[in-house]
Amino acid sequence: MPRPLLLRLLLLLSLLGLGACLGGSVAGVAGAAEPTTLAASHLAKMDVDKEDWKAKTHDWWAAHLTPLQVQVCRDAGTERPFTGAHNAHKGPGTFLCSSCGLALFDAQTKFDSGTGWPSFFDALPGAIKSVSDTSLGMTRVEVRCSRCDAHLGHVFDDGPKPTGLRYCINSVCLLTAGPPPPK
Ligand SMILES: [Zn+2]
């Protein structure tokens, strides 16, 4: 294969890889002002287990989340890659839904996918709901929070062992908490 063609092919493949998480629109420019921990979010003042999360209106979400959280987590947008605070996060703990506080991912399942979005090879039992997504001319599997229906990202079958899955998740839809995930 001639070298210029090979380079073009590699560039195309890298662009496709970066675009793998893209939803309906790309939102925001940086995640620096977004809450990153449970204590920093609206959830700190709530009894998250007693709320009727599926009954919340869009206006309620808009009053309690940041504009970027609303765009991505409630309106199925996508944050710009390499901007989210959790993308490079390492260490133990649990990743929670930034909308309702449900534990979604054990930090031990996080890996560096190189895509610019936090990536996990497994989710906690019962935490995630999968939905077929045919936007942008592609067939993908969208993943949502099973408790509040927040859009989180997509899941692909090109992840590492042991599951072979890659949950490609918007950082702004996550919060971190120190304790280990519930068993
Ligand atoms: Zn949720």
C-alpha cells in the first residue's frame, strides 16, 4: 500500500475511534467547573434512595444540574473528548450517576481506552440499562442509568478482558465516591 494512502487510512481510523462515543451533539468545552464528587453536587442535600427519580421533569433537572450535565446526561449529548475531570482519574472508589447518585462502576474496572472519555470494562450489577441507538447513521448500544434514565454514553464490544466490553462514558455524568461499591 502506498504510504500516503496508508497514512490517510490511519487518520480515518483514529477519527472513527474518537467519534465512537459521539451522540446527537457535542457539548461544552471543559469540565473544570462541573461537580466531581458526591459532596459537590445537588445530591449531597438529598436522600437519594427515597426520591422518585423517574418522575423528575426536565425543568427539575435543569434547576438542579449544571447546563453541561443537562445537555449530556438529560438530553443525550456528548462532552468534548479529553475535557472531563474523570477521564484521567485513577485510584480506588466508585463512580456514581451524577444525576441520582446510583453506584454505576467500580474504579477497578476503569481502563485507559485513549478515546478521551472515561472507559470501563464492566458495570455494577443492575446499574445500567441498554438501549439501541441508530442516530448518526450508526447502530450503537446506548447506556443509561437504570434508576433515573440518565444518558451515560455507549457500550462497544472492543474492550479488554475479561468482558471484552468498553463502556464509553461521559465524565460529566459521573461522580466519584471513596467507599467500595456495594456487593
Ligand atoms: Zn441516575
